[in-house]
Amino acid sequence: MSWWGTLLGGTLGFMFGGPLGALLGAALGRNFDRGIKITDQHGAFNTDQQERIQAAFFTTTFSVMGHIAKADGRVTPDEISAAKAIMSRMQLDALQRKAAIKLFNEGKKDGFPLHDVIMQFHRECVRRRNLLQMFLEIQIATAMADGHIHASEKRILFAIGEQLGFRRGDIEHLFSMSAAGATHGKPRRSLSKAYEILDVSKSASDTEVKKAYRRLMSQHHPDKLIAKGLPEEMIKFATEKTQEIKAAYEQIMESRKSA
């Protein structure tokens, strides 16, 4: 996509140092430790914030994914398969996939600076809460891909969520939402799972259900997330989330009509 081509072409208009720059440099075999500074034909500093955020999202996503997979001391075949499945769903080209794998491996290394990585990522995505939430949802979904999650992985995910500014209750809902959204081959999830996805109780009024539905749809709207800096390669995740939310809402409303 555009940000990737701009990066490889050496014309990405931003300074990108810090831990994210070091990780991206290691993945691409370039020295980004001191950042990239590009000037236009007049010598003025040219900044493209959208592409900067997309690069930060990509870098953080796969390196943190590797770190979480190693949280319990070893990376299992299921966790590797889950990471590869994420890459396949994103339809990365060969070079992007190679970079994603290298970032995953960087995250597995001892001494991975998780706190510093998340701090810089948070700073890059300032005032883009929905984008930060999508990042956290991707990490949770990957960790839960095999149907269960290790206690050490959950502790790290809660720590990441809190560092990004989410309350524990909000993070718990994301876990519930991810678990409820996984049908594991079943033709349809239970009605109780549908309520979990919308984060409303069965006693909620139709108006409250609709309000929760609209709020979640707005948070996960693919076009809005792309505008805020979600790499276009990851749009499928946002689309799948909106489909889950819509299906849950329709299931609830259908059950109420039949009742």
C-alpha cells in the first residue's frame, strides 16, 4: 500500500527514531535508529502523519504479537500458526510478510522493550482511541486464536491496554467480545454471546441495545479507522468486527420479535 511503497522508496516524510525505528530498521535491514528525515525540493521538512502512524501500527502490531506469544516462556506451534494466519488474512506481499516475520521474531527476544514500544506507539496515535482499540483487539484475537489464553499473556495484554489508556472494565469487554465473536465452526453463536458482543444485558431496552450497536459500529467503521491511520492491509479485521457486531444486533432483535 501507499505507506509501504513510500517507506521502501526512501521518501517517507517523517522522523521515525526510538524503539519503533530500531525495530523497523532491523526488519528491513536499514539504519533507522536516528530516524528518517526527508525534505522537499525547497529543503523544508515534509511530514506525512498518516503514513507515519501506519508504519508505527504495522511495526508495533507484529513485534508485540511476538512478545505476547513468548510470554509463557515458549512459542507454541499454535501461536506461530495464528500469527501466520493473521498475515495471510492481511494478504501481505512477500516483502511485507518477511518484515512482519522479522518483527515477530524481534518481539520474541529477551529484553524486548515492551513499555517503551507501547509508549511511543501511544504517542504516535495520540487522540486516536479507536485505532488504539483496534490494535488491542488484534492482539487479543491473536492470543485467543487457539481457543484459550495463558495467564501470562493475559497479564501482558491488560498491562498494554492500561498503558494505552483503557480501563480494566473496557479491556475485559474486549476479551469478552473476542471470545463471543469466535464461533469455532458453529453455525451461529448463542444469544448470550450476542449480548456480550454488544456489552449490554438481556434486560436492556431496545433503545439501549440500538445505542450500543451504533457506538460499536462507529468505533469499528473501516473507513474511519483507515482515515485515522489503520494500515489498509488490516482493513479486513475492522470489516469482520462490523460484521460480528451487525450479526449480534440482528440476532438480539430477532429474538425479541419472536418473544
